[in-house]
Amino acid sequence: MNLDLPAADELVLVDNLDTFKLNGFDFVLDLEAEAGHRVKLKSYPYSRSTSFGPRDIEELIFLLRDHPGETFWCSRVRSMFAS
């Protein structure tokens, strides 16, 4: 799935790939592509009752923008673990 992210958000995602992998997301990077089109969603986490997607990626980017290098879980993953 193509992710049309602003270039700044794309950089946050690329710089924090480990956090996204911990949350169950996997990406394909094309560093030769135009900025904003370098990242494609390869796979995302799935649970019986919860489906994840671009909104969860945006939430993680928002959190990581203010706290680079820290590990975060998106709210749906936290809710899933809590239940």
C-alpha cells in the first residue's frame, strides 16, 4: 500500500523503523523515489477484533516527532494488550 506522507513524516518513520516493527508494521523503502513517496506499507498487525492501518502509523509518527528514539505503542496495540 502506498503511503503518501509529507516528507518530514516520512523521515520520522524511516528514522524509527524499529518502533514500527515492534508495533507489527513492515515497510518497503524506495530511497530513489520522490520525497513523500519513498515508503510503502508491506504488512500491518492484525488481531481477531482489531485491524490496524494508516491512522495508527500517523499516530506513531506524531508521538515520535516529539520524542525521537523512544519506543511507543500505538493506542490500539495498548488496548489489545490490555484486554
